[in-house]
Amino acid sequence: MDTIRGAEKPVHPHEERKSHHADRFKAELIARLNRIEGQIRGIKGMIERDAYCDHVLNQISAAQAALNGVGKLLLAGHMRSCVVERIREGDLGVIDELLATVDKLLK
């Protein structure tokens, strides 16, 4: 069991936390992910049909950009709700967690 610096209580690495975003926000994320899922299926179909590599790569780039957009929305929502709430509770370990997450997103 690790203790996150600044946290008031020990945190297990796999402790399940839940987000508490508004239904409208979740619906927007799900709609975007459904479109991305369709893009991925389209890319798979292009490869199966031996589409020109440049066209496939352009579609991969579009799907990656769309996924990054979902990540940005979710990150903003996370910062406005989960992170703020945990800081208010005195759990400053959330800052290190957030920095590690941003580092992963920027790779």
C-alpha cells in the first residue's frame, strides 16, 4: 500500500475511483467515441481492401486527432471536477497524479 504525498489516507494503486460528470458531458464523450470507433472500422476496411497507404495514413491521423480531442475534453472535465474536489478535501497527491497523466497524454 502506497501513500501518495499530501494524501490524508493511504491509496491502493488499483483503488477504484469514480468520476461524477454530468450525463450530458458523458453523452458527448460517448458520441465522439462512437464516431472514432466508426473511423477505426473504416480504416480496417481500407486495409482489407488494399487502399493506398497514404489514404489510410490520413485516416489514421484523423482518428488520432479525434481521440486527442476526447482526451482534452475529459482532461478539462477531470480538472474542473475530480481534481478540484480532491484538493478541497486536502488530497494534494492528486497534483502528482495529474502531472503523470498529462505526461502520458503528451507522449
